[in-house]
Amino acid sequence: MEFSHYHLIVYVPLSHADTVRQALASGGAGQIGNYDNCSFSMTGVGRFRPLKGSNPTIGSEGKLQEVPEERIEVLVAAERVEPVIMAVRKVHPYEEPAIHVLPMMLP
């Protein structure tokens, strides 16, 4: 089964949420009918421990870190998924951003 759209979710520190949202929109994400820049966000706490060889933006190697983050969700047309991910990676501050791409069935 081929999907025409995907649900993209990205976690980002609060300080960079607007920048990532702009990158998502400029890459073509968040278009629903006659609307663009559509997204949903909620805040939470991200947790991670940078391992040996990492280059963390926040925290330090070997120490568990907690960061206030925003979860941003958007709808992305299948042909825009790769360009949108590339746009997010360009502006996201993390070395390894958490980006989820889930297939969607639209009515």
C-alpha cells in the first residue's frame, strides 16, 4: 500500500521551536486543503545521555540530561518528506534529532 501523506513528529528544545516550525513550512509540510503552516505542538521533557564520541549541543558526555522540549506535528505529502526532513536537520540544534515519520490514511 502506498501512502499519499505522512505524519511527521519532531522534538526540539523550546528555544528552537519557531525556527523548526518555519523550516517545516518552508519545506512544504503543514499544508491541509486551503491552509498552510498547520501544525500541532505540546511541551514536555526530553531525556538523553550523550555517549562516548558524541558532540552534544546540551549536556555533556556520560551525564543524563533533561531538556524542556516541544513536540511539533505536521502533515506532509509523500513527495515532500525527504526535503522536509533535510530542512529540519539544517536548523535543528541537536546532533541526532528525534524525527518520526508515520504513514497516514486520509479520508
